[in-house]
Amino acid sequence: MSSTLFPPEEEGDFCRAAVTKLMKAFRENPAEIGKRLLLTLEVGKCEHIHQERDLPMVYSKTLDDLGLVVSVTVNPRYDQVVLIPKSEFSQQELDKVPTLLRTTSDETLGVMLLINQLERDLLTSLPKIMGAKDVKMTRPPIEKWFDNRGFPIRYQLNWNVETVHLPHRLM
């Protein structure tokens, strides 16, 4: 049975398709894609430390079509309270990206990319769905738990996505 959402060659193998796109992009532009992958992992490490389920999103991320973080800012509500993810990487760190890609399973990479794409799409749709004027003040649509490298290892849809009304001490 063929899906209208995904081409037949990708149907049932979404992780492999996402990783294939990532590897192709990396071959074409290793410096840029390497930086985006490292930034994605750095944001994951910081979200692991700071993001709580019932509080507004700590970071506002711009994600590319692959599901990698292109840029990140701290929600103004958390200024000077949370870590700013590292966004500059040395050549030595960038040189380790091929090894990172080789030693990380396709499932880990693929699911991370797909979940990030879903998160991007959900956050784009929230204002239309909920009438949320300030998406930064909503709870994260997807809860994530991360390993020490910044790779998400567990996901859960957060069905309680709504605008959060914070006490004045956090505003």
C-alpha cells in the first residue's frame, strides 16, 4: 500500500531516508552541515539541563529541512538564567564529525532528524491551531531526554501544549 505523504522508496524506512539526505548534504557541504549537527547536539545538551515539561520553551530554534539546528536564541524569559548553547566550533571539532556520523546508528540519527522536522512543523502550525500569539510561551510540543552527547534517546508528545502563564518572579 502506497502512502501519499512519502514517496514509495521512503515508505517504511523513514530513518534511512533521513540519514541518506543528511549524508548527501554532508558530502556536498561538510563544513556547514558539520556545524549544524554540532549545534543541534549542543542545543540538546542544554535542553537536557534546562527544559522542563510544564514551563515555556527555553530555546527558540530555527531548523533546516534536514532537522538540524541552524540558529538558536534563548527565550527572553530565561535571559541570564540558562546556558547559551555553544555555536562556534574549532576545526578540530569539525574534523571529528565524520567519525561521529560513522559511530552513531542510523536509527539514532534518523529518529533525531525526523523528530526535529516534526517539532519544526508543529511549532510552525501552533499559531494557526491554538491561536497562540507567542509560541515562545508555549510548552514544548515534544518532550525529549538526551544522552551525554546531546542525542535524544527518548521522545514523548506533550499533549499539554498551551500558553503558560508564569508567576511574575519568572517574567
